[in-house]
Amino acid sequence: MKILVTGASGQVGTELVTALSRKYGNTSIVACDIKSQKKSSVNFREADVRDIGKIKSIIEEEGISRIFHLAALLSASGEKNPEAAFGVNMIGTWNILIAARDLKIERVIIPSTIGVFGPDTPKINVPPTTIVRPRTMYGITKYASELLGEYFFQKFGLDCRGLRYPGLLSYLSPPGGGTTDYAIEMMAAAARGEPYECFLKENTRLPMMYMPDAISALIQLSEADSGKLKRRTDYHVSSFSFTPGELKNEISKLIPDFQVTYRPDFRQQIADQWPESLDSEEASVDWGFHSEYGFSATVGDMLSHLKSPIPS
Ligand code: AKB
């Protein structure tokens, strides 16, 4: 098996490439991103997912059989530049699906997001089938990508799979352009001994997950027996939910003089459209999803790594 990871230099991509190469060996992985990467432990190919010719030639030249398609602009970046978000998220996903169908790729895994939800979505313990109706370009394009994945499965027999991630917490590679980024920024500021000005209100509750659990879930779904999957592209996974105020209090248990002020900006309106918690039951039943890390363990682990970063 030869695996292509698009968006490989992003927050999830960086850690997924490391985990996949540990599991399958460095030579089985091809990392691809629009940003060039000088130091890569695996074969790195620079490419824009909007360029189908380039994507097809990489697949053919490298003998790719499986694709993790992660390239995307996140919620806040998408609102700043809707055209770019449409191009990368929509055209990019369409290109990956067409290339996968034409070149007989055996499986395509596309993570989705709580960004697919809108103001009409219920707030608590939300199951995958519910009112969606997103209002952001990120949400619209990611929801359409979920539906396209299902369409390609039904119509062409392409094995597409996906899950909706909550906010993801990681210390190795910084997030970029998301609404849930505040949580990582807050912990990073605390670790540096600095105060933090939060761009969401103190009581905004959102579902979250630690990156090691997010990576395990994606790999687990990619390996699941196809016959056991009752859903295709929209499994829910989540570990816990918290507000900026609760995160501040948790950090203060370890760094008592940590200070946070609140100055909500345009990202508050995005966060207000998302649920507070997700129901991950179907992912647990169908392919064994579970989380190792709770809220306190995540904050403790994040802070200890952020305080003593791995030298680059
Ligand atoms: C964002 O905030 O845009 C992302 C997400 C929830 O998908 N982290």
C-alpha cells in the first residue's frame, strides 16, 4: 500500500504523516502540500489540490493506492477569503475524488468538521443525522464534500470514509485559521508565562479532542471493515467540551498566576453556530472509536510539552 496525504504540512497532516510512517514505514507515505517542506522524513511532493493534472501525475508516478485528503482552509480563514476556501475545499475535494475514481484508488479518507453545523443545529450531544445548514464557506464546502464522498461511493463504488472532528488540541504543529485555535493559543501563552486575550467569550462551549486521539481515530476508521460502516463520511468523534473560562481555570491549577481577558471578534459568530457537544456513539459501535485523553489529562500534557518544546 502507498499512501498520499494532502495538506501534509497542516496541523493534522504533520502528525498523521508521522503516525502513518511509524505504522507502515517511511517509504509507504507520500506527503503533499502547497507549501514546500524542506525537512520531511518522507517523500514530499509540492502540489496544489486545485491542479488535477498535478494530482493525477503524483498518484501515477508514486503508485498511490490510498489517499488521506486533508488540504483545507479552516473556518476563520474561509470567512476572510471565501473564494480561496471554495477553491481549496470544494474544487480540491472534487479533484481528489475524480482522480481517485479514474485512477482506481482503493480508499479515500476525508476528515470533516463541526464546521458543517449552523445556527439551526441542536446544541447538546448532537448525532450525525441532524439539522446541518452551515452558514460559513468552510461549513458549506465541508458539508458538500461529505455528500460528494457519499455520492462517489454510491455511484462509482469508490470507498470514501470520513468523520467530523471537533476542535483539535496539539502542541507539535500550530493550527492556522480556525475558530477553536483559541484553546491552543491560550495554553501556549500560559506556557510562555504570558497573559492571553481570548477572541471568544468566556462561556462559549465547544467540543474538543486531543490530537493523539484524533489521529488514532482517523487511522482506525481508515482500516475499518467496510461492511461494518453504516455511515460513510460523517461519523462523529469527540472527547470532551469546555469553555474558555473553564480552560483558564484548568490551566490556573498548574500556573496559578495565569491571566486571561476576553475580547470577542468575528470568530464569536462562527462559534455560536456550532454545537456544544457531539454524540460519538455510532463511531464507537461501528469501528471501535474511543478516546484515551480526558480534559485535565490533555491540558496537563499540552502544558508540559509547550513548556519544554522539542528542539527543531
Ligand atoms: C476550526 O475552528 O475552523 C477548525 C474546526 C472546528 O474544524 N478547528
